[in-house]
Amino acid sequence: MGVLQEFKKFALKGNVVDMAVGVIIGGAFGKIVTSLVNDIIMPPLGVVLGGANFSDLAVKIQREVVENIDGVETIVKPEVLWKYGAFLQTCLDFLIIAISIFVMIKVINRLTSLRKKEEEEAAAAAAPAPAPEPEPTKEELLLSEIRDILKEKK
């Protein structure tokens, strides 16, 4: 089997297609969460914390080095910033996504277990009732009477 045929067989499996759809939806969901954090949650939080814009919070580790070359100021080394505000925003993004996925999985598991329970109940209701015990034959009746008589004599 050629490599191309193996790849085609792999790519057309249901799980791969489902995973691709999940990755695409996950990327879109990530953008929504990023916008939620950056545009909705962080501005009021910044106002409450004294007007800070979290994306601008940083500590300058190294100042920029500027040299005057032929009368023009040129940046030789840019400043180095430790951008902890952007890191905080990314952590908040992660927490929101993790909580959302956790809740979504809990809901899916609950719906799956309910559906499974309903299917089991439907299967049990649709299953034929167990057949009644057959009537004992004349031989069995006679043997049980003999057994009872022997028990009485002991």
C-alpha cells in the first residue's frame, strides 16, 4: 500500500475529522475568550485597581540605548521589558477556557449518561418478559411426593 493511500485512509477516519473540527472551533473559542478578557473583564478590573491597563504593566529590565549617529538618534539596543500584565491576561484566558471546557465536559458526560440510562430502560422495556416456569410433569410430581413421604418417615 502506498504512502498516499495510507494517508488517505488515516485522514478520512471519523476521529481525525472530528479532531480537526474541534481544533478549529477551539481556535475560534480562544479568540472569543481573549476578547472577553482583554475587552470586557480587564478594563473594569484595571479601573478598580487604580486605572492600570494590564497589557501595559511591565518592569523595565534594561533601558534602550540610543546613539546619535550623524545627527540622527538611532536605537542601538531596544529596551527589555518584563511584561507581567500580558502574562496575567494570558493566565486569565487560560482559566476561563479551562473552566469552560470542564463545564462543557461535565454537561456532555451527564447528557451521555442520561441517554445511556434511557436506552437501557427502553431495552429493558422492549425485552420480552421471562417465560413462566413450565408446569411439572407427572413424573416430577410423583417423584416429589415420594421425596416428601421419605422425609416424613425419617
